[in-house]
Amino acid sequence: MGISRRGASAALVILALGCWFSGSWIHIKAELAQYLIKRSWALTAPGETSRPWPWADTWPVARLTHSDEDLIVLAGAHGSSLAFGPGHVDGTAAPGEAGVSVIAGHRDTHFEFLRDIREGDHMQLQTPDGRWHTYIVSDIEVVDSDVDDGIALLSNGARLVLVTCYPFDAITVGGPLRYLVKLDRLIEDTPVRDQPARED
């Protein structure tokens, strides 16, 4: 017994809607995650953690801004955190504190903007206490992580190192090359209350 044209058309419409929803679900989930992460950042207080959803294994630790980029930095640089934003590497100084703080991100999403960064550029970093810190790009380099990661973790000042894979337009994932953007905190750094607040 054959299928009627009307039945075949209905089946095709249902199939098309299913494919659309399946493809859109990733983007919907990503947008929802960003909303929850920003809400979690707004609720974060010094010395506390505010998980964006109950089963999350990460939480916001800082906010990083540059030009049109406004990123929430998450705890840990593992796959489940890097999928939603840049991640603070465990064992390095807390963002905004003295020492070297390392933050990693994917080259094709959150840290794609690093390809346009130049020495002398400024970035702003907000800590959970609401303070803003200004950093200036002091060095940019590409290193082979199989030989040397290029990151010295000892520093007299407050340094920020942003790390992503390289090259930016690579077709395959992985590879040993890393793109490092090194920033030093400006000495005249003070609380800035007239910059964008955390509530988004």
C-alpha cells in the first residue's frame, strides 16, 4: 500500500523540523549557558563560588574585556569548561593577583580575537570583588609545547598569559604550537567603578 502525497509531505516536514531542531539545539544550549554563566558571575562574591548550573564542574572566576569582547573566565582549563568560555589554568596565580595567571581558550571561539591583538594593546580584567585591573600586552609569541611551553610562572609583578592553539586557521585540531599573549598589569591600577558592571 503506497503512501499518499499528503502523508509523504507531512513526513518530510516533520523530518525537516527535526533536523532544524537538532542543529539549532547546540546554539540554543550555548546561548542558555552564556546567560547562566553571566548570571552566576553577577552572583559571585569574593571567596565564594557560584556554579552556573547545579551539576557544573566549573564556575566564574573573572571577567575579561577588550574592545567588543566581553568574556567570563571559568575555573579550570579542561574540556568541559573551555566549551563555554576561557578557563583559568589550575596552579597559576588567581586572575588579578600577584604572580603569573594563565588563561586558556579555543582559537576558533572565545580566543579567536587574539589573532588581532598587538603589543601595547590594553585589556581589562574584573575580579570577584568588583575591582577592574588594566593590563597591557607586552609580548606575543608562538611556542612549540613539545619543546617548551614558553611560560615562566615566576614574576615580581602581576602578569596575565592568554594561551590558545596555533595557527588560527588550522584545519585539523591539536598540534603542538601555542600562541601566547603576555600582559603586564599597570602599576597605577585602581578600582574603576564607571566601567561596565557585572550585571548583564
